[in-house]
Amino acid sequence: MSFVLGQDRENHDMKNYTAIVEQCPKTGFYVGSIPGFPGAHSQGETLEELRRNLEEVIGMLLEDGEPEIESEFIGVQEVVVA
């Protein structure tokens, strides 16, 4: 899941974040976090609710200033074990 934070898509100051999303098998809730962004995680009953919740959390975290991102998401890799 990738989304853009901000009010105007023409604004060059907008930030784009990629969330890692998993679904809890017990509750069915979607759980998302932004790799390397401390505290940037949330959950929702739907993917849309999760996106809104992540936007809200990130917005609140950015009120304290731009964080120092600890790592960068590169991708996923399948690992097969015999």
C-alpha cells in the first residue's frame, strides 16, 4: 500500500510513504506500518480504514518535525525452506 500525505496533489512538499500491510488471521483486521518510521503503525477493519488511520498517525508524528527515517523499504523476497 502506498499513499501520499497532503492536501493538494500539485504541492511539491507532499510526502509519499509505503506501508507494509498484513492481515491478522484471528480478527481479520489489516495491520500496517511504515518501514523505518518510528511509531508509524496502525490497523483497520478495511484497507481504506487502515489507509486513513495511517495518514492520521503520520500526520501527528510529522507535527513534531520531519523524522529521521531509520531504514528504507526495498521489496519482498520469497524464501523456500525444505
